[in-house]
Amino acid sequence: MTLWTVVPALNEEASIGGTLAALAAQSDTDFTLVVVDNASTDATAETVRRFAATAPFPVHLVHEPRPGAGSAADTGFRYAIGHGAVLLTRTDADCLPARDWIAAARAEFARGTEMACGRSVPRPDESPSFAERVLLPAVVRTTALYGRFRAAHRDPRYLAPYVLCHGHNIALTAELYLRCGGAPRIPLAGPPEDVVLLNRAREHSARIVRAERMVVGASLRRLRAWGARRTLLWCWDRRYRPADERQAHVR
């Protein structure tokens, strides 16, 4: 079945090369890549074009002028579906998917999974400290337990349990994406778009799982710019927001 990977990107000239290289190094390269340039003002688009010339899979570059990861992801997903995608994966332009990331996502689909939420680890090339490598992920997992038992996430309309979800590491079927309404086209400082998508999907499918074998290395730059407290509050329903919304786009 046709699998596409979506990568939203806003001013990621410095980082997207690593992401593209990690995708090119996948053990399973039988997929199509669509990068969504979210109104970048740097050389992000040109970097993607250069990569496309020698990539081991087809590469599409599309543009979304409305800022926000949700808007960019939705544009990418719908573009992929419009061009024949049956299976969808997403990561971000500052992330490094593990070499078997695509293979692990495909294995989840083969088991009948309609949406898989993978595991996030710190990027090893950013030299994470012990606290960044071990303690912070443990805190994130603990807070995710709160999400599972939170009253708002236990409404009878949900067909699947709440699971820890990272927007930079998800896989879902095109059919479920369309059925649930897709990613919300909201500003980055709005509600977490990955949680909104997860909860929309939970209203339409019982086949949603936490996929520990789908691993993506995520950048520590937000954590290092804001500190642990503000970063955790940001991830927790945006309980921290920078005074200048443009600062939400950490670079």
C-alpha cells in the first residue's frame, strides 16, 4: 500500500538536512516524502530541492502560508491523500527518525493499527545530559498518565484509551485521517495540535496504540531555550505561552 511521510518545516535550513538524511537512511525507503514549507524566509525550500535530486524516494515540496504546525501538517496530509497515499507518517524538520522508523510504522499498519503514536527520545547529536536523556522523559511519561485519567479524556465518545502522543512521531491511515477531520489548522500557540488530532481520531477508531518501536530523536532546543518548567507547561495544554507568540517558534 502507498505510504507517504509528511514533514512540516518553518525556517529549518540548519536542521532539515539531518532529517532528510535520516529518512534517506531508512531500512525501508518504499515511501514518498512531502515537505511542507510553512512560509519559511530562509533556504529551507532550496535545501529540500537539492536533496530531492538524489533522494532514494520521490520528494514533493508544497507550501502553506498560514503559520502553525497543524496547518502545515494538514496541508501535507491532504496533499499526500490527494496523490494516492493510503498510509501516512509524520515527523518534524528538526528530528532524526531511527533507521527502522518507517519499517516499524508499516509493521503497526500490518497489525491492523489505524493510528500509532511513537516514542520520542533526545537527539543523540545534541549531547543530552543525564537529566535530558533520562529524567525529563520519565516526567513526560508520568504526566501522560494524568492525561489518560483526566476526565476530559475519558468521555464515553472516545473509542480508544488516551496515549502519549508526539506530533513529530505519528502514523495513521488516510481513511482515519479523513474520517476524523484531520489535524486542526490552529496557531502554534493554540491547543496542542497533536493531542487534538489524537482525540479526534479516538472518536472514530478503537485501533489506536502507543508504538514504542517507532522511535524518533527530537531536538532539545526548546527545552534549552525555555527550561524544563516552561517546556512542560507548554506541552501541558499551553499553560505557559511566551509573551511574543513568535517566540513559540524556537530556532
